[in-house]
Amino acid sequence: MAEHVITEKFLKALERYFAGEVNTRDAAKEADLSGPNKFLEILKEAYRQNYIIIRSPIDELLCNRFRQWVGLASNVAPYILKSNPDDRTFSLKAAETFMIYLRRLLLNDKIEDVTIGVVSGSSTASLVEALVSSSVWEEVIGTEEEKNIRNKTINICALNANPVKGWELQADANIAVFRLAVLLKQKLIDINVPEEKNRKNTVEPMGITNSSLVIQDPSKSKKDISPIDQELLIITDPKRLDGKKDSSKLGIIITGIGSTEDSIFTQVMKKEGIVVPKEVVGDVAYAPVDKNGRELSLTKDGTSYSVYSAIRLVTLKELVNSGSVVLLVARNSRRGKPTNKTQAIRAAIRGKYVNVICTDEETALEVMKEPA
């Protein structure tokens, strides 16, 4: 910040400003600035340069309303941010929510292996970006706790949507998984300890390749999955493989949802000429759903098709029932191209595919306008 100097007076005035004790004019006066515009100019620049991190508080009253709206039938833990924060602030809170649940897994002495799944998408990529570029880790996990969790084996699995024949996927989960793995290695593997004594402290990123990501007739079994993808599916969704009856080993998953306007899923379907039923209100982990959360089949030239998507909805439901964490990061957006994910969020809750949700006040109020 070459143009401005962050003084002690400015920081104190800023603290009082965010506490609602002073307005911008009084804050500028306390910081010895020329006026409110100068105060806001410095604040914006400090925020852009990452000198100041702004966190929106969780609206506990609204969270309680949301729990009552969901009812006892679905055990959903809501994290609802006040107002409609900018994307960066929202992603930071989503990263903090993720860390709360990851911490519980890492500190559980009964769990030796922790398996994380990241569904590709802009929301999940933004969460990972916020986590690796901020101090969220240090705020949630202390130094002494890090020492206690260095005996874990951690698998981080990329759960990609269908790239479809050269179509370049946005927000590739492979990249997010690699970045998350680098962070965890930095935090959990002691560089001062010889390598042979660090063997249990492994962090393994795993990315799915194109061989199992195809649109196909569901009546035909998939025979050409690569060995790497077989290894990944054995961990994440083993029942997709012939003869496998094991359960998914995922302990925590981050996923988003797509609306009918902007979903990567919708774009892929249009490109492939596959008919999407009118009942589709969006997709959960790239599986098309109606307003009640029922997965819908796709057709092309009179033939039914399925998408080998990030992870099957039946597996998400099994994970929720078994107590694993399925974190949904989703909200409506009025910035740039407006997107409305209200119906898709309801569908994810009605289908019982998620048990933790991070959203904002405006979206939560829209979601609660219809019965759960």
C-alpha cells in the first residue's frame, strides 16, 4: 500500500466503525483523515491488498429459524451469513465452516484415515482459495493441536464433473485438491522430523481422469475405467464398480449446486444435445434433480443416458445417514450474471443429500418461502 499508511488510529477507528459505534465521518475524524471518502478509500485498498480481512458474522437467530424450517426429519446444520456479503467474504466464512468439521475429524483419536472429497465448481474452488490464502487454518487449529494430529493419513479426492471430449472444465477439482494437499502437508508434516518417522503423516491428493467421466447408456456396464480411477472410486463411490458392495470412505465433502441458468451441467448437456427434463430445477454434484430432490434421467434420440458425475446422489444420502459431513456451499448471486439457486438448495435439502449448509441471509429467506 504505497499511497496510504495504516496507522494505529485508523485501526482503532475501523474497529469502532465495524462495531457500529461511529459512522464514516466520525471514524475519519478519529483517524485524522480528511473525510469519510478518504476513510473508505483506505479501507477498500487495504481489503483488496489483503491487509484487512472482513468476516461477516453468522446470524444465529436466522440459523435457528432455518433449523425449525427444516424440521426434525432432516438434520441440517446451517451457517447463515448476515446480509449479502461479497464473494471473498462469503468464501472465507465457507472455509471457516469447512475447517470446523475437518478439525473434528482430525482430532478424533478413533479415526486414523481422513478422506476429503472436493466436487468441482466455482464455490468449492473459492472455498479452497480462501483457505490457502488466509489465516483460517491457524484460527481454527492451534499449534499444539497440529502436533496431536500429525499421525493421520489424509486422502483428498477430486470429484470432477464430466469434461466431455475436450470441453475444458471450469474450477477443476484436481487443482483445488492439489492446493489443499499442499496446505495440509505444510501444516501436518513436520519438516524437522526425519522422513522415515513422518511416514504415517501422509497427505495424498487423488484426481479422477477422463476414463470414468463419460455420458453413457446406464444399461451398459463401464469396462474401460483406468486403474487410477478404479482406485479413487474404491475410496469414494465403490458401488459404481461392478461387484463392489463396500461403502464410501469419504468423511467430509465440499459441494456446490448448479442452477438451471448457469450450471456447468446445463452447458454440457446443451453441447452434447441431451434433453434435460423441464422438471429439472438444478443439479446437486452434477446430478439433475427436480424440486423435491428426485434425480431425473436424461434422454438423447429416445435413449436414456446418465452422467458419470462427481458422486452419485444415492452415495451422498448414504454418507449423510452414516454421519459423514456433506457441506453445501451455495447462495444466490446478483453480481455479474444473476443466478438463482433457491430451488436447487431446497431440492438438496429435501433429497437429504447434505447435512451442513453455508449460505447468506438473502438466500436463506428465499429458500424458506416454501415448506421444506
